[in-house]
Amino acid sequence: MTPNLRSAGPDDLAAVAALSGQAFSVSPSPFDPASRPYLIADERRVVAEVDGRVVAHAGAWSFGQWFGGGRLACAGVAGVAVAPEHRGSRIGSAALTRLLQLAREGGDVIASLYPMNHHFYRAHGFELSSVRRRDRIPTQALRGLLPPGGGRADGLTVRPVQPGDVDGIEQLMPRRARGANGLLDHDRRWANRYAGQYPPAGYAWVAVDRDAEVRGYLQIEHTTATQPEESFSLSVEELVADDVAVQARLWRLVGSDHPGARSAQAHLPPGCLPRLMVEPVITPVSGITQMSRVLDVEKALLCRGWPAGASGEISFEITDPMFPDNAGPLILAVADGVPDVDRSPPGPGRTTLATSIGTLTSLLTGYLDPAIAASSGLLPGVTDAEVGTLRGLLAGPAPETVEYF
Ligand SMILES: CC(C)(COP(=O)(O)OP(=O)(O)OC[C@H]1O[C@@H](n2cnc3c(N)ncnc32)[C@H](O)[C@@H]1OP(=O)(O)O)[C@@H](O)C(=O)NCCC(=O)NCCS
């Protein structure tokens, strides 16, 4: 039976909440009608109906995802679910394809998601692109944390988040993301969660400077105790700081829950203050991979940042069954960090790298090292010189993500 695909509307929320509750077993459902002001906008959610009943859903948050210092408009795909009795009949594929088409038409350059089902997403051009790691740290180690060189007199005030802080929090995100690979900035609906309204169980603070500018943001949740003698445990959902003094202040706030909470789970990337000061007490907890798919190859190559001073030229032959505009020959030329894209076929004597949209995505995000791609057979015929060029152009920190969506 051919499903009827359409954009979601307010009347679909109960059906979508039931679908996602059944598919993901989370309570409360992320599509609970009570959460409506903070949900993905209706026009960025697709439902499929069979016999007038909603049997599938797919949605896309509106994010910016940063690579090499450049921002790609990103569809953060979430809530992809099909009613069990309709699975395996390509309804999920139809809903996801329609969602990605809408996202591309709306200007999104990349789509990213946390897969429960790698095979399903690979079949639609997604490939591994980033990791969301969680570590555990004893809160005791955070209580007195100071920046290298010390100093508590930072001129900061830390206070609970108020609704008027949303602008300041939103502006923090791109400042952090510029120096990394894979981090996100957020649309207003997502940012509104930070105002302490959603999720209701969370606690959130901002650090403001003497000019009342938001310089840092902390969101934590209380979770079930994981260590002996603690009443509860902490989950640091977000800790964003403009500089190391702000970081220190917010980590000390996390530590202030000692001994009620003896441990906190958090994202502790290389170079963060706890790693610099108290590395030996940090233990890894989990790491989940993100998958991404470039929706618009030319825009992705032009919007991604390239290292200042880096130059090089590479010729690709791209396959992309879903978006034929992406497919075919493409020459990327970067001169002193400035990219240019040429769609004309390479001249005689030029080698061309045959690559799928998935492999290209994995390379562009910095997740897949070109030499490893070569040795895995993902770039047939690539030369050592081309591997060197790609490595020079794609150099940067390993991609990491913080938010779960
Ligand atoms: C995953 C899901 C959305 C797929 O939708 P669907 O309508 O059942 O899948 P389709 O019939 O469109 O299948 C498309 C492709 O994915 C593959 N696929 C679908 N479900 C699969 C599964 N559970 N395991 C492995 N592959 C699967 C199909 O074999 C097909 O691959 P092919 O093109 O190589 O033949 C659906 O099964 C579902 O709702 N699952 C529970 C929730 C979930 O896992 N959501 C994804 C969360 S990130």
C-alpha cells in the first residue's frame, strides 16, 4: 500500500508521541503534546499515513554544524519511527527521503543523526561522522578547580537561567563551535530548552560578566545514584564557556554538589579544564557515533572551513543515488584556505577519486582519515600524494558532538 506522505500538523502530535514512545521506549515521549513550544517545527516533520492513520514520522531540528571553522546548515534528524506492523515495507525509507528532500530544498547542507540502525541510514547515504563521548569524574575533584595559574577573582556572576538569557546562550554556541569539528549551534526552539522550561527536571545557570554579557552556560540533570554513599548522581548536559576562567567557575558549581552527588557524567574533550588539571580521576563511560550525510556537495565544500594557508587540488567522481545534482565530476581547489569548486570534467591525465556520498561525508567531517580510507579500499586508485593533500586540507581536531537529539 502506498503511504500518503505529508508535513506534520498540531493534530498529529498524539499519534507521533505514541509512535515514538513505542519505538524508543522513552518516557515522557519527546513528542509529548505538552512540549509543543519546544518541539521541531511542524514544517520540518514528515508523517506517513496508511488508511488515514499516521504510521511513520521523521523530523529535523534546525542546527548549524561546524567543520574547520565554517558553518553548515544542518538537519538534525530525529524521531524516525514506523509502526511495527508496517516496518520493512519501505515506509521509513519514503519518510526519510522526503524529509531530506525538504531539508535540502530549505537550504540545509548536511544532515546528522544518532543512528539506532546503521544499515537503514547507510542505505540513504549516511556515514560515520562524529562521536559523542561521556566520561565520569568525581565531584570532589571539581570542588576547588582553578584555571592554570590560579585565580578566583574572575568578575563573573553565576545565576539560574532566565528566559531573557536565550539570546546570550544561543550566541555562545557558535563561539565554541568555531574551534572544533562537529559541534552545533541551535535554533530558537532548541535554545528555549535552556531557559529551564524543558526538560522540566533540569537545572541551568549562566555565568555573566560585569557588562551582563552571557559568558558561560551550564545545564545539569540529577540522575539515579551510581556510586556508593551518594544520594544522586549528576549528568552535565551542557557546559559551554568562553574562556578557562568561566569554565573553572562552572565546574566548581558542579563540584559543589559533593558529597550529595559523588560523581558526574560529562563530555570531557581533550584540552578541557578537568582534563588539564585532574586527568587521572576521569574514567570513560560511553561513546556513541553520529552519522551524517552531505545534502549539497558544492555548498558543503564552500561553507566548510579550510586551514588558513592550506592549498591543494583534488578531483572527485561522486555517486549519490538520492540527489543526482551531487553526483558526477567535481574539482575542489583550495588556495590559502579559500575553496573553489569546478564542476567541469577533469582534463586528460588527471586522476579522479571515485567516492560515494557517504565516504565523502565521512572525510569532510574529519572522522575518516584519508590514509585509512585508502587502505580500506574506499578511495580506489588514490595516490600517496593525494592522501597527503587531503590530510593537509582536512587537518583538525577529531569531530565530537555534545548534544543528544
Ligand atoms: C528503522 C525504521 C525507521 C526503518 O523503517 P522501515 O520502513 O522498517 O524500513 P524500510 O522498509 O524503508 O527499509 C529500508 C532499508 O533499511 C533496512 N532496514 C530496515 N529496518 C532494518 C533493521 N531493523 N535492521 C537492518 N536493516 C534494516 C532495510 O533492509 C532496507 O535496506 P535495503 O535498502 O538494503 O533493502 C523502522 O524499522 C523503525 O521504526 N524501527 C524502530 C525505530 C528505529 O530504530 N528508528 C531509527 C532510530 S535512529
